Amino acid sequence: MRAADPFGHENMGEVVEVGSGVEKVRVGDRVVLPFNISCGFCKNCERGLTNYCLTTQPDPSTAGAAYGFAAMDPYGGGQAELLRVPFGDHNALRLGADAEEKENDYVMLSDIFPPATTPPRWPA
């Protein structure tokens, strides 16, 4: 990592702005983000292998991108005042009305716990 790179991949917060390509997520929504960043439409994402997204990694010899991990440029971590979320409709998981009350539970969705309880999906 470089000295100025923000850390963190446990990203959760309130949406303060959306881009023109975002249709489902709205300003004011509380969201949690998976630590891996994926497009939702490449062949790996369509197979459920979002950690090997072919679109979000600019280096063609490498698949996958994540917040706050060294060598997974150009994405910094989420421990920042503001965070840009690529492919917002796919990556921002909208939370329910109890989001503030249960934020300590919901933040676990952003890290390793979901894969630990879900069997892997391998290509056929």
C-alpha cells in the first residue's frame, strides 16, 4: 500500500449522491457493500463468481477488485468520509428500515462471514 491509501473493506453508510447510471439506489438509503467490487454482467459475475470480476480490474492479466487491498488498484479503502461505489445498483446492498438499529449486525455482510456460511458456486 502507498502512504496515502485509505484502509478498510467493511463499508457501510448512507447514500448522499447517486450518478446518472444508478436506478435502484436512492439518496438517503442505508447500504452495505461487499468488499469485492464487481460489475454484475461479465461472464464471471453471471456465474456468481463476483470475486473474479473481469470488468472492474483494469489489469487484463488479473481478475478481481476489492476495496482497501494492496495491488488491487485503483480502489482505495472505505475508511473515508466519502466513498465512490462503481456499479452502484449491483454493489450497494440496500438495508431495511432497521438499518441503524442493527448496523453492528449488517456490517458483517461486508466481510468474510457470508462466504463462510454459503457454499461456493463453481462454474459448471
